[in-house]
Amino acid sequence: MNLSVTNSPFTEGQATQINELLQTLTPEQKVWLSGYLVANQQFTANGAPAQSQTGASNQATAQGELSANTEAMLQDKEPAITPEKRSITLLYGSETGNAQGLAEIFEERLSNIGHNVTLKAMDEFKPKNLKNVEDLFIITSTQGEGDPPDNAAELHEFLHGRKAPKLEGVRFSVLALGDQTYEFFCQTGRDFDRKLGELGAERIYDRVDCDVDYEEDAEKWMANVINAIDTAPEGTQNEQVVSESIKSAKEKKFSKSNPYQAEVLENINLNGRGSNKETRHIEFLLDNFGEEYEVGDCLVVLPQNDPALVDLLISTLGWDPEEQVQISDEGDTLSLEDALTTHFEITKLTKPLLINAASLFDNDELNEKVEDNEWIQSYIEGRDLIDLLNDFDTTELQPENLYQLLRKLPPREYSISSSYKALPDEVHITVGAVRYNAHGRDRSGVCSVQFAERIQPGDTVPIYLKRNPNFKFPTDGDTPVIMIGPGTGIAPFRAYMQEREERGFKGNTWLFFGDQHFTTDFLYQTEWQEWLKDGTLGKMDVAFSRDTDEKVYVQHRISEHSAQFNEWLQNGASIYICGDEKNMAKDVHQAIRNVLIKEQNLSEEDAEAYLKQMKKDKRYQRDVY
């Protein structure tokens, strides 16, 4: 039955509009509407503003007809308003898997409490769909000198371009991951946060910037975002739920808070006598470990500071090594010696550390210096806490303030250099010892020199696994794979070749390896030559930079084999790069781009677009540091 001017008090225009609306309503919506109209009439009768007599008479007629039709239905079902939850889009930008892991935990938590969540890597999300999102949450890391992760680059560029849409009505929040030792700390997260605000989106909760020890801050961000979009008494319920969710996710496997004590089986120097380098091959026993790892995953080690450096620092401070010092806001304590050995980072300075030191030291010169950001960036390069204490006297710093000054000692991540399928009871890593002299003192890497000088077979080391979903190799033997890994970047490729050998795969692999000298620095040389001989490895090109008058690196070998490299790409090869990000990875990227320009007659822009598409297709993956 349709309304018309003959069977209702409405004009022809009103009747047409009502009929169009009624055709779109569900039975439940019609019931609710009828109840709303009855309640509205009751409100008017009980003291609402008076209407004209004609209007009142017509409304009474309508009410009578409506009541007669719906009274029975209203008795069976009380009208109620249930607000619909806004849809949530959760995007992550991740290079090594940290941001992705947090995003997956957050998505699970949101879904468990009834939210409709779309979780995507940023390169899987179409930027033009931004205008359609309702609640947008971003979790992203930052690479190198403030660059977005590979899978966040396109969205980052789109948002900062002319085609970015206005985002009024969108609510958002950003969780940024970074490392305070870098000048552009959490830059990508800051970029997204600022730009979304400029485009008109509403910041539902302030951005949180996380240092390398990100877990606690990430938990708080998740809890507070949920409290912002849901109703919970003072937020206590949601915060507890989120924390328990992350805790339970961690308890399913070994983690930073629950590491596995792995026995060291072997600790061997891979470099020959006379080498300028010391690269350790370390094998751990995984007895009753209970977890599998994949090629491309990382092993995380919880290191300790050098005891000699700790002793020197305590002497510089002039404090009692047995004195109990606070290490957290919660009041946890350790002896000063244990805190400086296992808990606090003492070998690096950061901008926040200098700013905190200025407030704690009560040193006028330092107070003036930290006003200059350029001075800060110059000063922290190659210096540590002992340098700071020697350069800026203080009598104000007290043991109870130490935790306000120093950040936690970060774990160290190493690419796994063994295959679980080949060696299920072991895990191997390849570690280059870091030693250098700066500002008149010898320095060393915390974990690498711990392995080189203080860890022997039979010792145990706290470890846990970390998945790297963005560095995964083909599971079939037919996909051509190009591996580029100078120095310790060789690690995941050794693991991949072990796995291919275990599966009986032959050929379709091409290794580019480089180091300083052939005779002393060809890491795992015997193994590579055996794989090349038996056909597990299809092709190998090496570059030893100090063996020739003119230095030759892996990017030069790529250029020399430009035509064949391009042929592999056109045959569907995937490229994997592992190693130094600042120089090697950028130079290799340029060399590959030059191959495309030369062999396929592409412009620089088209060559870059080609490589971007390869990244989207997971045919161009990097594990760089």
C-alpha cells in the first residue's frame, strides 16, 4: 500500500518522498520508525510547543491510523536505538616485521571485541580508497634517514601529493616505531600523523613514538585507542584486555620477556689470518625449543655490556657498584653493576638522552649546547655515556635518576644463516665484530664483540626468534632467485641454499657476494663452491674490493652482467638483497635500475616504476640494516 494525497494528510511531494523511503526500509526499521512517531506525539502532548489546530488535528488522525497498524508489533518488540560501530582500517608499514606483528595483534584485539577491521600492508591498500575510510589506524616504522619502509612508500607519496583527498569525517591515530639514535626518529609516523591532520582528519588519540624497546608504549597506545572508540569505565577494562592480549600472544613463544637459554655449540672466526675483519659463525643448540623458523627469519639476542666498560663507567660516576638503583617507573631495582651490564644502554648517546642530561646534570654549558640541534647530532656520533660525563661535569646526577637518563639495552637481531629443514635442532648466525676508534678511545659493538671475545662453546645465551614476513623466499624450485649479499649479508642466502639442497632443488639461483680479500674474506667459501659444483647454485659472481687497484663492488658485477641480469628478470626472477642499507643497498638499487634503462630502453621514471611493481609482487625484497 502506498501513501497518496487521498489516503493521507500529506501533500503529493511529501507522499512521494515517504513512499521512496519506505521502499528502502527493513521491517525492523519500519517498527522502530513507528515507535519513534508515537513517542514524539506523546512528547508533544506533554508540553512540547503548541501547533496550529489544523496541524494538531491532522497529526492526531495520522497517529490513530499508525497506532491501529502497529500497536500489536510494538507490544512484542520495544523500539531501541543501537548505534552502529564505525568500520576500522588498520594499515602497517613494515620492513623487518615489527610493525606488522603489532598490527596483527591489534587487529585480533579489535575483532575480538566486535569491531569490523580491515588489516592491510600499505602497499596492498589502494590510496584512492582513503576517502572512504571511517576510522584509520596506522602502525609504521622508519628506515634509515627518515625514509618510509618499502611497502609504505607509495601511500606516503600519495598523501603528500596533489591528489590526496580531503578527509573530513575520518578519525585516526598513528603508532610510530623508530630508533632514537637516528636523527629522523620516527619520521615516517610523524609524516603520516601531520599530513592526515592537514587533510582534515580528526586525531582520535595522539601519535605515540616508540624507541627500539617499543612493546610497553605500543600496549598503551592500543589500550588508549580502544578506549577512545569504545565506552569503558575509565578505560580500565579495555586497557587490561589489550595488555592481556599482547601478553598471551607473547607467551605462545619465546620472547624478550621469556627468552630461550641456548647453548653455544660452535663459535668460529670465518676470516683468514691477516684479515682486517673478524666474522663469527655461531651455532646454537635448540634442544626442546618447540618452534620452527623459516629462511629469512631473524634470531634475536639479549646482549650484555662489556664488563671492562661497566667498571670504567662506575669509576667515572664514583658510585658503589652494589648500590641498588631503580630501573623502571614501577620501582624495580638492580645493583648498579647489574643494571649497567644487563639493563641500560651505555654505549650510545641519543638526542633525548642529552636533553634529559641537561635537566639532570645542572650544567650551564650543556644547557646551552642542547639548544642547538646541529650540535646534538654532531656530538652523539661515536660517543658514549662516559664521554658525556667527562665532557660535562655534574654533581647533581644521582643513582635514583639513572633510569630517567638511560634507555633500555636494545636486543640485537641477526639474519639466520641456517635452514630449519636441514638442521632442526640448531640455529646459526653470522656476526661481524665491530671495532673502531673515535674521539681518542677504542670502541666496540656490544653484542658482536661479546661473541668475539667473551662467549665460548658450552656457554648459554638468551635468544628468541623473530619472523620476517617481508623477506620470504619461493617455496618451489623453479622460480629464478638472484641473491645479493656482501659481507655478513650472505647469512640468509646460506640458509636458503641449505634448504634448496635439502629439498633437492637445482639451479635457478645466482649469487653476488663481495668483501675485501678473496684469500681471507670469502665467507663460507667451501660451501658455496660445493653448491656451485653440484648444481644447487646455478651461478656465482664475486667482488673483492681490496684485491684490485680500483675497488670493485657487487654493483659493478651487476653492471658487467647487465644483459644476463635483465634476461633473468624477464624470466620472472626475484631479487633478494641483504646487508648495509646506507651505501650498498642504495648502490645496488641504482645498478639494477641502470640495467633496466640500458637493456629495456626505459626512462629513469619507468625503471623505478618497474622496480616498485616488483616490490608489490614480492619479487624485490630487502633485509637491510
